[in-house]
Amino acid sequence: MTESSEAVRGAAEQPGGSTEASTPKATGSDGAAGGIGTWPDWEKRFRAARVGLPDWAEGAPERSLFVSNATGTYELYAWDRDSGEQRQVTDRPNGTTDGVLAPDGQSIWWFSDTDGDEFGVWLRQPFTGGDDEPAVPGLAPSYPAGLALGLDGTAVIGRSTDEEGSVIHVVPQVGSVGNAAGQDGSVADAGGATAAVEIYRHRQSAGVGDLSHDCELIAIEHTEHGDAMHSAIRVVRLDGSPVAELDDTKGGTEELGLSVLGFAPVPGDVRLLVGHQRRGRWEPMIWNPVTGEERALTIDLPGDVGAEWYPDGTALLVDHSFQARSELWRYDLASGELAQVDTPRGTISGATARPDGSVEFLWSSAEQPPQVRSTTGRVVLEPPPLPGGSGRAPDSVPVTDAWVEGPGGLVHALVQRPAGEGPFPTVFDIHGGPTWHDSDAFAAGPAAWVDHGYAVVRVNYRGSTGYGRAWTDALKHRVGLIELEDIAAVREWAVSSGLADPKRLVLSGGSWGGYLTLLGLGTQPDAWAVGLAAVPVADYVTAYHDEMEALKAMDRTLLGGTPDEVPERFAASSPLTYVDQVQAPVYISAGVNDPRCPIRQVENYVTRLERRGAIHEVYRYDAGHGSLVVEERIKQVRMEIAFAERHVGRGVE
């Protein structure tokens, strides 16, 4: 099993949870204590208990690990499928979502940071419960850069720090939880002490991709060539000695990336499933790093294509993403036959094939809340109900598609309309990433705006994934400005079509979406009536100096160098450059422990607003890049809606 972290500032709607270990006290829309009958639908959508797609142990398929907000905080849960027992694994004030179930099903690894700062260590806990212990004593805290665990107990740990860059360690045959650890950083197992051995180090971004089934080969994704948007793959032995290299960038001269999708899950098979961009989009191929043989796969589907192995290694489960929706297919490796897996229209947020050949998947649509379903026809895992009533979140309204001619080609936008006749006050809810995309998936935030009478428009601007490599890579060097050109084109369509009231346009977003919000308020000051920026990049130069090293590498790729090397590009792309042109009232929320959009650069921007007496509000909260606390997330949405209503009025009742 593997775990990795993306070098992006934020992608999806932030989840939430509570600081209590039991279901939190309910509050109404005005913050007063209440019960399920007093909650408005928009709050119920946040509070409704959710579960993520269960991860199952290769050597013990009856044991699973999943994430849920059942207590009001997103935490990890162990699930014994045979007995049906569910057990909460973690319980922290700010929540926990990064965890990996060991392939033998005996232990759970989870990443322990401090209040969302993403800097910490891996801890281990027995699957059946018990005390947490350092998984690899002696390894200093770091940002995570991938984790792969083998059936024989081998662990491959990726780490990243500003001082060291990217480092990978191997611990052969980690002992069971509860064994002693040596003071020299070794971990004692049944056969004696085994030290964590460093096998890789580089200043550029790199991370653990996967560990082969026989625990002899490690796949590493790296960007030693300096292009953080397009990785190469190196396969090494446990001692770090090289086996093979696959580099479609040709040393950084070509903008073609690779991704590790996983080694074959059967004994004696060292084939590696790889994602590539050779035909202008993401699609899989099979590479044997020992023989060098490459096998192209004939999967003629439009859009991006990902895949993972079926447990017996005879087929691939294909994840097809196209025009903001996704579906599943089965690709037979012997015959090349491609057969569609029956799933509803909407978005598949994750899928896995089980040993019996069935497929479990997490599905939702903008209208209907998420469920973990199976191709057997059953719901795999039901979340616990809310106190006093059903735990199912209320439905929202479906999305419609808009295709708008933009300066770089057709721009795809997703639109949700409230009841009544337009034009409506309209929120342009801009996604983060930037290498991400909005999809026809359930999101409580946009649904809350619709409930308050606002139309919601989400734009998959250039830089978004799912529309081909050229669309994703187009934002380089004119960072932020290109995305805003596409948003402007959709804004003009929304007004001219009668959807949006031109005097009541709200620009909103989190992370990269928050960055584009502040940049848009300054570069398009006449276009927007209100701006709502969550965990944004506000001062690009200061953000670069304060952010985690992996994001520094991404910014160097996007902008073509450091602030010292290309100061004019950083200035052109920084919201701080245009802060004196901002006319609209601005609401900013920021986590004080955020390593991706650090607080100091937000404070620099706020200080400039204060100096000129600009209308603004700032909300600082004790977390990192967003909150895993449901009540905190509801509080923030409530404040954002109230701010907008004060300045543009309420929507259609």
C-alpha cells in the first residue's frame, strides 16, 4: 500500500469536523443551540456523517481503513468486515486524514502533524486497538513525501524538509507494534534491530511511488531535471542502487510527465503501471523496469485515463475523467477488451477492485450526496445517522454545463441555479490546485449559496486537469493572469445570458482559488462586487520564501525561476502588486499554521488594505490549509454568506 502527498496548494472543497470525540452540539444558522429539526439544509449537508472509500489490506481483505466525520471531526476508522465492528483510530482536535493500512492488516500508520501544519512523523497503532508508537523512531519530523509498505514488513518512507530537500529511507521488515526501538534510530523486530537506511536524497522534489510485491524494487517519482510539473520515474533496489530510469522530459527539455500507478500485485511480477502524457493527455501503460519492455494500452476514450490493477493482475480498473464527470471500465490485459463498469452519471472520487472481482467506488453528483457503492448492487458502508434523524445529507440542485469561447479555447463551466427567475446574484466559486478541476460532484459549499438564492458558477480555467496536457500546462509564466482571462470570458457569458446580475457578482475561492480571487479583485476591479478569499496566496514573493520546499519547486516551474531570477513575473502575478486598485469589499480567512499559503504573506496584504482604509474583514483560525472541523467550516461559510449579503443583498427568496 502507498501514500503520497501532492505538491499543490489545495484542490477540493475543504472537509470539516469538530473538536469533540462525540457528536457535537447542534447550532442553528444563527449559532444558537438547536437540534436536527432547527438546522437549515445547508448546515445539514456539512454535518451529515460521511465516509470515504475504504482501503483494504492485501493480505487481509476483511480488514479496512476509512475516513469519516462521524464525530464531527474527520478522523481515521478501522473496520473489520467479518464482524462489522468499526473503531475510531485517531482522535485529535484538528482531525486526521492521512493513514495507511499495512498490507498484512496488523497495523495502521497515520501521520501526526501539529494543528494542520503538515510537518510531523508517522505513528503506528495495532488494527485492533492499542497505544500509538513512532513507526520509525529516529527519523526527524518532516513533510510527508510518500509511504509504501510491503507484505513482508518492509517500509519505504519519503520525507521532505527545507534543509534537506527530498529524502527516502528504507526500513526492512518493520517489527510489530509494541516492539522496542533502539536509541540510534533503529527499529527492533522479531529478528533483531533493523535501521532506517537512507537510499535517496536530492534538493528537487521527489517521493515514494510504490514498492514491488516481492519487496525488492522501489519506484520513485522525481523532478531532478527541475520541472516540478512533469516527473520522471526511477526504479531502484532496496539499497538504492539503480535498476532503470523512465524520463519523458528528456532531462527537462520536454514537458511530458510520468506518474507511478503501482507495481503488479502478484508474486514474481515486476511490471509497473505508469501514467504518461505522450498523446496529449494522461493515460496508462505497462513498463517492465528489469527488461525495459513497454506496453502501450489501447484505451480509446476521450479525456484523461487512469488505472489500477485488479488483485489477480489480469486486468486493469480504468478511471476515465471527461468533461467534469467520470466513469469506470475494466481492461482485460490478455484480450485487450474494454468493458464499462456500471456506475451512475456523476463523479467517481475513488474506486478499488476487490479479490472477488467486484468494484467498490465512492460516487456522488452535484445533486446527490456521496455513497460508497459496489458493483454487486449494495451500499458498502453506511455512515452513522445524525442525532434525532437521518444521517443522509439533503439533496441540492443539479449542475448544467456551459461552454464559453475564451482566449485560449472553449472554457467549461458548471452552473447551479436557485429557484426563481434571474438574473441572480452570482458566486464565481474558483477551484484550487491549480492542477485540479471542478466536477459534477456533491459539494456542501456551493449548495449553501444556492440555498441562499445565489447562482453558482465554477470555471475549469486553463491550468485545470481533465482537458488535456496543453490546457493544464498553459498557465506557465503568466500565472494567475491566464486563469482570470478564462474566468472573465465566463463572467461575460453569465451576464449576457441573463443568469448573473452584473452588479452583484461575487468572486470566491480557496487556496489557489483564493489567490485568483485577490488577483482578480486587483486586476479586474470594476467586475466584482465582493471578494471572498480563503487560505490565499496574497503576496507571492513572501509566500515563496515561507512555503514548504515542494511548493517552492512548483513555483519555480510555473514562473520560470525564483523571485530574484524573474522578479517581473512574480510581481505581475502577485495580488499585492494590485492591492491599491481593489474596490470591492474583501473577506479573507487564513489558517495560522498553513504551510502552503503561510500567514505572514496574508498579513502583508491585509496591512496594505488597512493603510488605504479599504473595506475588508479578516478571520484567522488555529489550523493549517483549511479545517477538518465541521463546526469551524460551517462558521466560515456562515461568515462568508453574511459578508456577501451585507454588500450585495440577499438572493431570491
